[in-house]
Amino acid sequence: MSWCSTQFIFVLLIQKLFAFIFVITTITLPTFSINAQEQEIKANLTRHNLDKTWYKNSFAEKGVVLTTQPKWVQTIDNDSPPEPDSTELSDGVYHVILDNQIKVSDSDTLKFSRYVTKAVTAKGLEYVSQISIDFDPTYEKIAFHGITLHRDGERINKNLESQFSLDKRDSATDLIYDGTLTAFWLINDVRVGDTIEYSYTREGANPVYNNHFSYNRSLQWSVPIHKQFLRVIWGRSTPLNVKFHNSERQFKTTKLGKETDYQLLLQDNAPLSISSDAAIWYSPYEYVEVSSLPSWASVINWALPLFEKQVDDSDLITRQVQQIKKQSSVPKEQLVLALNFVQQDIRYMGLEMGSNSHFPAKASETLLKRYGDCKDKTVLLLALLRKLNITASATLVNSENGKILNKYLPSPQTFNHAIVKAELDEKTYWLDPTLLYQDVNLDELYQPDYGFGLVIKNGNKALESLANSNSGSKIDFKEHYDLSEGVKGNSTFNSVVTLTGQKARQLRARIENNSVTELSETYASYYNSIFNGIEIAEPLKVDFNPQQGNLSIEENYRLTSAWTQDGDEGYKIYFYESQIAPYLSMPEGFGVREIALAHPLTIQGVITAKLRPQNWDFDPELIKEDNRFFSTIFKLTFDKESNLLTLNYSYQSKVDHVKPSDIQEYSNALANVTGIDSYGIVDFDNPSTPTPSTLQVFIDELGGLTYWIVAIICFGIGVFFTIVSLLDETKHQTTATFYPISFKKFILLGLFSFSLYLPYWSYKNWQFIKATHRSDIWPIARAFFNPLWFYALFMWMEVDSEQRNKRNWLIPTWAAGLSFIALICYNIVNNNISVSVVSYIIPIALFLPLVLYANKVNGRDSEAYIANSTLYIRNWVFMICAIPLLALILAQEVNLIAKNDVINGKNLWQHDISFMQDNEMIQAGSSPIYFYSESFFSLQEAGNGFTQDNVFSYWTENDELHKISAAFTSVENITVEYSDSETEETQINIFLENKDEFFLLVTASSAQDKVFVDKLLQQWNASKTPKKLIQLPNTPK
């Protein structure tokens, strides 16, 4: 290309450029002036940086200086190890060296720290490129020894390439202000793969510790650390106490003149992960403690003057106590009033600069300022309680690790909280003055269990357990579903939950922090997700009862879609239990750990559902789980008459944690109750099935008892008819000496009345004696207690016979005495031992001599004898009415029907034995050794027993026979729950090797249960290796 052509093209381009500029200028001209103004403003702005000259020690007066590493420090080589598996790292950082060295003398404490960390990923840059050191300028200084960057084998001094700031750590929003300063370095030009190394020495110690020294350091972490070095140079004459935890390691000790050098070097100690569900206090990591204090008593001696000198007695304290006394003169109520005042009227705010960290303000000062932290509030509460003559002491606790406080070395730094121990009426109360919502009766007051505490009191030498029955919660819930209109009808739901203890306190706090509206919306959202649509029928009701210390929440909803379709035109609904369920959930974590449990915790509740009338068929259910960790019961019942389904729940905690070795056992226990938190039912959109009549339902439920009721009613009718008829007898009374009656009628009426005729015959004789000789006696009473008055009646007849000179008509006096004794013995035996119906003839026979005398005195041809010996209609009616009852009793005697006795198998009828054989409860050709039936009528309705080879039980439910039989060789264990009452039955629990179980019921009457159990165990032990019999405590049925 020639020069001319090139020039032409260049000119053409220039022309086009000017044209483009003209167009752009024309278009943007209206906005140019505005942009120009903005540019002018931005030109006046400046960017700010952190301090870049810090290394010149411009912050020395504020507590931060740059110095060289102290000569007493021992340097650990940085050998630049290879990076570990990235899966073990956290936040892209590899910790190469963790170095802590402490030099302790009588006058000073120096703490050297060195950190070497590598940025493995971009995420790691955020961590390694920033350094933060907190310190308290009232007693500490930071001697910083510089920053070094390692890159590709090169050491780069970063002191000049780092920005610095020193600011207060403003924690006032957390209600604590401690004056802490934060020294912050921001390092320039840090790249992935770089390693940052820095070190510093912390000089000084909090004077509040009074020169006592303690320190603890973890030796194992959740991330890998290449090298760890821990060194303590002990320069005091008193010994240094050392304790390693979860480790067999020991310090290497060297004597350096008057100093002792303790050293521990670890390299690539394996990291350890803890499951997320581990207890907050559980730490399987290796760690070490060192302390100058030899005992907990020495910690008490340190703390005692700090607290006691601040419990002053000022006019302000006196006036506050007088106000409390005006409100109540009862010490218990005064204690609560003092506690509530400190909790509610003294706001929580801590000024913890320097020695304030452990040195409380005076009680009067706190009362005047109306704010304070835990120790300030504790001192004020001590002052008030002591002024009220209530014994009280400060107590140091650890709100996080208090459960394992007894494993630590004695040290003031072990504690992070202060409370009060109060003693009143020989009871101990643990009072936390920082809590709120404790305006309740003292007996219901929630007392937190912080594990162990150190009571600051002269003479105390050890930690004290804070475990108490009021450290947990109680929950009672009642839920009711009205589903009586069926799947397409209206449904309602009502829930009342009552909380006591910590749960009540937490809910009150939530309501105050948020609102009742927020709580209502949360609860409604929960039920809406379950039932696919609800409407709030009534506003949420909140009721607090300070006397009982409980808080009740009542909810009422309309369920718009309670039922969901379940195929085959069926509809289902589930009832969810939400109070116990969280405490029966399987552990979500893994590996070795200790699990915390809510304890003590008691939950009782019931869910009821009113269903539409139809032939519902629910099998009663009873699930019990009782172990070392908790006990829980689920029980299902259904009332056919009212169509009411009832689900009963209970839960009781037993321990506050599960040890690592017990987690599998705990998980197995939870597996046994899986699913009890929900129960579903199915209904169909069809007309209701007519409900059986109340009478029919009643008869069905009575079963065999119906026969006995009918028989007893018949007998009662006979007695009533007889009494009414006898009222007319007074109109036709005949004159007679005593009451003559034929032997035949006397015996018949005696037998058919089960000896009840004897009181009537005795009454007629005593009525004669009252009319002729002793007007002061009471015939009815003597007739009722006729066995006791038998001999007295004989003596009256004897006097009468002597007057008539007919003594030979009566049996001898000694014979009458023997008859009297026999009669008394019969009644005693009859009241304590089940006797045969044939035995009723005994008292009748004993009275016959007296009947004979009355007959001889009056003569068989006397009008009275003839009238009394005649069998009237009332007598026939009575005997006919007594036949059903007499027949049932006789049937029991010959084992045709069930009775409240253990039956020897030899006395069973063949048709009952065949029934057991046909239903494979016992083997063909065998028969029970002992048998018992809890049925009221048929032995084939229910029963249990055992043969030489097996044990069995059967029962009838909804006209269906249920049975279970097990060979003795498959029985793993047998336990017995003996009844305390003869009217209740003893329960024998049979545990099989396949983990199934069932139980037998045996009457406790006349110790028949013990005979049954002894023989049962004898047969079981004869079949296999003898087992241990476990007798359980009596439990209510």
C-alpha cells in the first residue's frame, strides 16, 4: 500500500470520528452538567485505612507493643509438613503449629502463644489473613512478636504490610460490658497455599485471683494439628497440680534451678469428631489442667471475702426488707418476694472490667443502681434473705459443664455463674436471681440443676450436688376431637396443655418476648399442616396459676378437612401425640458420645375422640416400657356406648443422661415404643350402623356375670316377697313358748336361704323372751349376731326346762357349749376360706336341738306348731327363686362352671380338657396340673394354667378366642407380681426366648396363687437350667 492511499484512509477515519463525537455530544449534553457535578463531589472523597504504622509502637500506652520473642521461650521448628486429607480440614485451613508456653513466678505470669496456619483453599484465606487478640487493659498487655508469611520456601516479614486497629469489644447488647480491647491485624497480599505465622506474649493476670494460677488446654481437636507444644515454667515454691483427662500422657519435667519446666510435645495427634446429639458437657477430647489450688476448700477461702464483705446492711436494704414484711409474715412467702424483687426489679447488666469479673458490687450499691450481673444479684439476695432471718450462702456453678465439675481440678476459673443456696424449715432451695418468671409458690418454684456447685461458706470443703425434684418440668395435656358427624360432617378439636416448672417458665418468657398472637399463629400453623385446613374457633387462652406454679394453654379449632381419602371409598384420620414424642425419638448422632436427657420430667395426657355411631371394632391396647432411663405407658380403650376412643399416655424420666456404653440399650428401649405417638382410624362415607341398645351393650360386657346377676335378682325377689308376706303374720300370731317349727321346714328354709333363715328363727325366739321376761333386750341385734347369742338362747331354754322339770328335753350344757364353739369356728372359717355349699348344713344342724326343745314345749298338735310348720305360698316362692343361685353354686362346687379357685387338673371335666386339646393349648393326651379361670361362668371363655410340658393362656375378645401356649423349654424367664389383696389377682409374666411375652392371672384368695406359682416354677425348672425368679413390686391393675 502507498503512502497516498494510507493518508486518504487516515483522513477518512478522522472525519468519521468527529462525526461520532458530535452525535454523542448532542445526545448526552443535557446530562453532562449533572455528571460533572458528581465527579466533582467524588473527587473530594477519601478512602480510610487501618493504621499502617503500628509497628512503631504507637499503641504502647494502650497495651500493645511490638517486641522480639522472649529469651525464655523455646522455639518449635516449622518443618512444613504435607497437607492432610482435605476431608479432615475445616474452613480450608491447616493448623501447622499450636504453641502455648507459660512462665509463672511469685509476682508475674507470662503467656506466650504462637500460631502457624496454612490457607489450603480460598475459604481459608479469610481465616489466616486476619489476626484478633482480646485483652483486658486494666491488667494485661500484649507484646506482639511479628507476622511472617511463608511462600514457596521464602519467609516474608509482614509487619510493614499489615494494617492495625485497637477497638473496644462492645458487648453491651449482650448485657455484659467488660472493657475488653480487641487488637486486630489485617494482612495484605495473602494467597492460597501461603502459611501465616505470628506470636505474642500476654503479660499480667487478673488481680481478683489473688495470685492463684490455673490453666487448661485441649490436646485433641476436631481438625488435624501437625504440632502441639505446651510448656509451663513453674517458679513458685508451692507445688503445681496437674491432671490429664481422657489421656495417659504425662508432662516431661525438668528442674531449672528453682523453677520446674513442664513440657509436652504432640505431633499429628488424631482428630476427633463428636456427634451433634452429644451432651453439652460431654468431652472425649484429651485435655490437661494445671492449678495452684490444692483443694475446693482453698477456692472457698478465696471466694469467701469477695462475697461476704459486699453483703452490707444499709438503710436501703432495711427499707426493702420492711416492704417485704408488710406484704407477708410467712417466711416461705417472704423468700419468694425477695427472690422476685431481685429477679424482676434489678435488671441484668454486668460491668466486668478487671477484677469486676469475680468481685461483686455491694448489695446496697446494686439496690441503688437497680442493675447487676449474677454475682451482684446474688449478694443483694443474700443481704435481703439474711435480714429476713433466712440462712443463705453464695454458690458458684458452671451453667454448661456443671454435671462434670467434680472431675476438674479446683480452680476459680471453673465457674461461670453464681446463685444462692437458701435453707428454710430444714429444706434446701437453689435460687438463681438472674431468672425471670418465678413468681410462684415456693414449693412449686423451679430450681435449676447445674450439676455441682461450690457453696461459699465457712467449713465447706467439697462440691455439692444441686439435683432436686423441682429442677425439671411436668406436662399434663388433654386433647379432644369431636368427629361425631362423620367424614363429611363438622369436626372440632380442643387442646388444653398445662405446664409446670421449667417448661412453664420458658413458655411465659416466649409469650412476653413475642406475644400470645405469635404463639397462636405458630400452634395454628402446626395443626393446619396436619389436618389440611383449620379455622380458629376461639382465641388462644393463656392462664397462669402462681399458687400451683403452672401455665395452661387452651386451643379450639374447627377442622375443615379432618379426614383424608384412603382408597376403597375409605377415609382416614391420625391422632398425633406431640408432648411425649420428642423424648422418645431415636438418637440422631453416631459414634461414642454421652446423650443428655430432660430430667426430671413427668408427662401425663389423654387424647379422646368422639366418633359417629356405628359398630366400631377397636382392640384394647396396652404398651408398657420400663427401663433404667424412662418409663412410658400407652393405653387404648373404646366405649361402645358413647363411641368414645381414648388414648392414654404417660412418661417419667429416670436419669439425666445416657452413658456411651448404654446407648444401644437406650435405643432398644426406644424401639419398643416406636409408633405410639400416632394412631390412625378409617371410616367410610356410609350411613351409621345402628348402635346396640344400652341394655344389650351392658349385657354383652357383663358376659357370664349376667347369670349370677339374674340369679341374685331372683333370690332377692324371693326374699322381698317373703318379707312382705311376713308383715301380715302379725295379724295371725298364735300364743307359743319360743318358736316351734317342724324339722322339715326348718331344714328346707335353712338350706335354700344359705342359712339366712337362722337369724329369723332366732329373732322369733328372742322376741318371745323380750315379751315375757326381758323387755330391755333388742331381738333384732341378737338375731343378726345369732352365733354369738346361741349359748345365751340355750340358757334361757335351760331355765325354762328346769321350771317345767323337763331338763331332759334339752341337750346337756357341755354339749351346748361345744355346739357354741363349733358355731363360732364355722363362721370364722367361712369368712376366710372358701367352703362347700354342703357346709351350710352345719349351723342348721347345731340349731336343731334348740328347735327340738321349742317343739316339745308347745307340742306337735299346738296351733303354733301347725301354723309355723306349714309351707305357705311365700315359702314355695322363696325356694323357687333361690333355685338358680343354688344351682350356680352347686355347679361351681363340681367345677362345671368357673369359680374363684385354682382347680387341680384332675378335677376338670373331660369336655373342658378336650376344648383345650382341640384348640392346641395343651398336647393331646395331657391335662393341666393347675388351672384358673377369671371368667364368671364358662371355663372355655377364659383361663390359664400349665401341664408338665407347657404353660398356656386364652381369652375371648369380641366373640373371638385368643390363645397362646409355650413349651417350658422356650421360656426364658418368669416374674411374679403378687397381689396385696385377696380380691385382686396375682399376675405371672412369662418371657419367651424369642422376646415374646404373655401373662397368667391367678386368684390370691387363701394364698392359692403361691401354690400355683410354686408348682409352675417347679415344672419350669425341671425342664431346663434353673432361672432366677424376680419378684416385682406390686403394681396397680
